[in-house]
Amino acid sequence: MLDTFFRDVKHSIRMFVKSPGFTLTAVAALALGIGANTAIFSIVNAVLLKPVPVPNPDSFVMLMNTFVSRTGESGSGPGASPAKFQHWRAQPVLTEVSAFRNGVMNYAAGEVVEQVRSMQMSADAFSCWGLPILRGRTYTTQEDLPNGPRVVLISEGFWTRRFAANPQILGRPFCSVGSRTP
């Protein structure tokens, strides 16, 4: 039985050597098929199979706006007006509602201006998403208001890179020049 297997393998290798075009095509087709299946599974695994890294993934919901453009095309996207956010926050079926908006800002302290990704978020985002605060505090009720005082929370990576993990920066002003949101 093992002898037959090795005979079949030798015969296959001889046939592949005799027809290199077929061999190259077969290997390319296999590589493409395996690569495509791996890529698709990776996406399905990340989006559908792995739980969302939040405290209660079964009850986590992302609310989005839907719209119809002037040309009649429909679409959806994250984001809402402050009035819609307050409406969602007042719904009794929702226990925690948070809002966020991604952007970019320029950090201008020191010799080098650095463009960093930023996010504006409501105070509920930390408990809603299960985000830990390593040092300092989250936002107060006054700071969560649309025209409230501005507060900056920075990531551990930025704190280490730009401030050498100095704990004395708590409460100091944060210098930025210009910001934009996509």
C-alpha cells in the first residue's frame, strides 16, 4: 500500500516535469484559491465570528443615520446631530449612549509639529466601550456639554512617545494647532 503511494508520487512528479506550463498553472490556481479563501475567512472571522471587544458585546448597538441623496441614492453612516444624540440618549431601552467623531489635529509643542489622529467623544464612551483610564480622569458633566470646557485625554503610546511617560503632565495645557474632521 505504501509502495503504491510512492509509485504514484513519482509518476506525478515525472508528469509535472514533462509539462511545466500545466504545473505552473495548477500551482498558481492553488495559490490564488488558498490565498483568496484565507483573506475571506480572515475578514469573516474579524467581522462576524469574534466578539466585539466591549463589556457586553451581545447588547452593544451602533446607531447610524440613513439618508437619501439628491440623486436618489441611499446610504448610511455614523454620526448624528446633537439633537438626535440627545433623543437617542433619552430612549428608555438604551442604557448607555455615547457619541464620537474622528479627526486629525496637529500637536505643536516642542521642536517638531506632529499630526495625530484624534477623536471627540462623549463622556459615556469610556464606560460604554469599556475603555480603561490609566491616569487622570474622564470628562465631567460640564465638559460633556457642546460648548463646555475642552479636555484632552491622550493615549498611552502618545504619552510615552511625546512626554516620556511623565506623570507630571496631568492638568497641564495641551498645545495643538488646527484640527479637522473628515
